Amino acid sequence: MSLSWWLLLPLGTAHADDARAHFTLQPRVVVDLAHDRPMEDVGEAWTWMRAHATGPAKNGRWFLEVQADYVVLMGLHEDTDLEAATNLWMGESGWAGDLGPVFVRAGHLVERWGAMDLLPVTDTIGARDLRAGPLIPLEHARVPAPMARLEVGEDKLRASVLLLPFGTASRVPLWGTDFSMLRQGMVEGLLADAATWSDDPILAQPYQRIFSGLEDGIAALDAQTRRGLEGALAQTGTPRPLWEAGEVGAEVQSRLGPVDLALTGAWIRSRVPVPQLDPTLAQLVATQTLPAFSDIETALGTVDSSALSSERPRTLTAGLAAQTLVGAHGLRAEANYTHAAVIPMPWFDYAQSPQWTFGAAVDRATSTRFTVLLEGRWRHLTAPPPDALMVGLPDHLEVAGGIRATFARERLSAELGTLVDLTFSEVAAQPSLRYRASDTFDLGAGAVVFASPTPAAVTWTDAMDYNGGLIGYSSDADAIWLDARWLR
């Protein structure tokens, strides 16, 4: 945040009449109609807020945005029936303008690469907010980060360099919600089971007291504390010097006749933190054993000081995107190579493999009132580990589609988005309706629906060795939602 404010200081002041400001408030209530798990969230109340202002500055424009969200999670379990948490952060803020022949956009920004919307291929540079899963509105889904974009050229040929001095990472829920990596009750279940793993006559009761106390402490954590611990864990292993934390990307855009082309490349860290458990502890969890009294000193001596940490390995990516218009049809294609893609493994481990990704999309707009979109993506791992989790080995195929129609003089709109994971035979769909009551107020209703042949993960052993896909992992979180949106 300090970098963005520093960039804004020398811009000069704009006349009040030239500046523009907007505010958006969007509360949404989510209800899970099927009670599949004892500790699941049967109700959620999310409120997203955004305040944005922009105005003229010397050689360009300044822009400033503040975002916040507030969530209330409601369950039926007697110990965790209600919790709440709030977050406040700086949105897209900074300055954009010309410095001689170079167009500069600098500050706290969101960057998007590629031409595909539902199944992006070359969009490797940005980070996303994954805390609410598919429930988050699209306008709040991207995470800004300190960066600067330097661009030269014209419409037929443009080149740009993107500098991220601190890098960026997606907001990933680690435990305690429907869409977390470890869902409600999994950590508590692991601790409860661990209390029974020892039959040593000396240590059995001490082990039981220790793990039972940890279980009670974890269960008593409020949402705000849990999120703070998640943030701290996500930051472990983060490079401290700027020359280790910084990232860089480059893009060249050109037009060849009716075809728009974009060549991209980046040297970045993984956008999703990868939890990693100390190998000795991982072995104990996998075998469900605890060291006996005679072995405890040796076992503890091999445990690293950071028993549970997270890493974000670096990789090199290169991509090519093309798009054109043929009559009423929009055609798009993308290809990307990742030198070291991160692959989740059982028992909090990960591997890396080179990965090729290809995608294609077609859309058609018969009028301003009806649009249909179809996209497909194929991911191929050239050196996959045999026991990887939730990825196709070596190939992963997905198809997604979207339909949008407007009625009643564009006051009523209907949308349907669907994702089909062909590799794991899983489906996720989100139908919705919106009614625009006025220029500043509208109402919405919708649902999220999942289908998977593999049952959703419920216990900690499911999480350690799940044999379904990403959709199936949380496929018992079907829900309906109602919201309102106020814009000023």
C-alpha cells in the first residue's frame, strides 16, 4: 500500500469538477439447502464494498480504489455455529500516463493477459481471490499487487514490460470453510485421531492430553484469528530481499490483418502457496503412528524447526494468444508453456513438471440481447508424478460454456455458466437472474450446483489422498444465493 501512496504524492491535485468517484455495495446471502456434513456452513453472508475515484494529473490520470469485504459464516455445529471476519485492502490505485515515448501505468494494479475468459491459458501473471469459491463476483475476483507496466509502440505493434517488486499471490482459504484446502472439522479430526495412535504405556496418556488440548484450541479459534494464521502461513518461505521476491513479465502485441496476436513471457512464483509438512511428521501422519518413549528423542531430532510451512516455487512461462472476428463469431486460441508447474501430492507435498496448455474459444452475439460462449482447455504434463492429486495424468481436459440473455428492455438478465471437467467427469454450474430496478440498484438470485462421481472430501484422510478433481473436492457445497447491488 505504501508504494501506491508514494506514487500518488507527486501527481499534483486535480480540480474537483474533473474528478469522478463511484461506490459499490453488494451484500449476498448464501444458503446450503442440503446438510451433508456436521460442521459445514449452512449459511453465509458476504458483503463486498468498493470505492473508486479518478481524475486528471500531470501527463495522465490518477486513480484510487479501496475495497473491503465482510463475511458471516453460520453452521449447525454447537461449537462453531457462527463466526465473522472482515478484510480491507487497497484496490487498483496509481497513475497512468505518458513519460516521453513510454506509456506508464504504475501503482497497486491488476494485470490480465490472454483472450479467454472462462478457461484462461496464458493469463499466468495475475492472482485471484479464491476464498468464496465460485460465489465471488467477477469484479472482485482479481487481486491487485504493486507493479509498474512500461509500454511503447502503436496499435499494430506494442511491447510492454511488467515489473512486480514484491510479486503477488492468490488469496487461498487454508482451513475451516466449505472451499478451504482443509475443510471444517478436518484439522480437529486429525488431532482427535492422533490422540489414539500410541499404545506406549508411558506416553499414551500424555499424547492424548496434548492432542485433545490442541483439538479444543483449534475448535475455539474465531474466524479473524484463523485468517490471520492463514496469512502468516502463506507468507512463510517468502523471499525477503527484493531481488529474490521480484517478478518480471513481458508482452508483445501486434495485428496481422484481422488477427490480434499477443506473445507473453514471465519469470514468476506460483500464485498459490503450497503447504509442506516436515517429512518425518508426514510419515507419522501417513502411517498413523507416534514415536514410542525409546524413539522419541530420535524422532524429534529429525523434525525441522518449521514443521508446517508453505512454498511458492518459481517458474518460467511463455504464451501465445490470438483472436479474430469472423462475421458474428469471435474466435480465440491460446497456448502456454510452464517450465515447472506445481503439482499437489499426498500428505502435504508437491512435485513439479513441465506443462503445455492449449485452449480455444468461440462466441456468438446474435444481438445485444443474447450471447453464447464455448471454451475448451487441454493441459499436458510431460513428467508427471504417478501419485499426483486432482490433476489429470498426463492430460487434463475441460470444457466451459456461458449463455447470457436480456429481456424487458434490458432490465432483466439471465446467465448460465457451466464447467465440465472431462478428466474426472465432474460438473459445476451457476445459473443466475438479475433485475435492474434503477440505474443505481439491482437485485440478483442464483445457485451453485456441483456433480461428481467421487464424494466430496469430508475427513482429513480424504484431504491427504483425494482421488477426485477440484470440483468434486467441495461438491457438497451446492447452495442458492440472493443479493443486491447498489452503485453510486
